[in-house]
Amino acid sequence: DFNFLVQNLSMVYVYIMCATFIIFLPEIRAAAFTEAKGDRNNKRINPRRLQVAQGVFLMIVIALGYLHGDSQAQSLIPAYMAAIGCGLYLVPALMQKKK
């Protein structure tokens, strides 16, 4: 039974979702340069597959919060913060590379 009513979404969660999207995008771009090895065959991970997985994660997290309102957005706060943390962790590495 799907409810077609408009869900209430607080602006705080909209800001958090926007920040997550903006801050996590460089992480997706930087995944193209990964040198990580796979567990099974010790070969380099396919960067495109990694980027697709990160993009799907970002789309699902934002879509769930947007479509299901405050209750779902509140339960996804740890996922938003993990994505923001990954993006912020990348900033010093990118700054050192430019020097």
C-alpha cells in the first residue's frame, strides 16, 4: 500500500542532503584514480564500477530522504554524515597533490 500524499521534509534535511551531494561529488571523481586491490584476485579494482557504486549510494540516500520525508531523512543522518566525512577527508589529499 503506497501513500501518494506529499511528505513533509524540513529545510534542515534539505540543506544536509545538498551538502552531502556537493561534498561527496569530488570523492566520486577521485575514485577514477584508485589503486586499491581486490580481495579475491589481488587485481586493481575497476574505477568505473567504484564510481557507479558511489553514485548509486548517493542517489539512493538522497532519493529516500526526499521521497519519504522527515522520518526517513532523520534515520539516514549517519549515511549523510559518512558521505560528508569521506568528502572532507579527501580535501587535504587533493590540496597536497596540487602543490
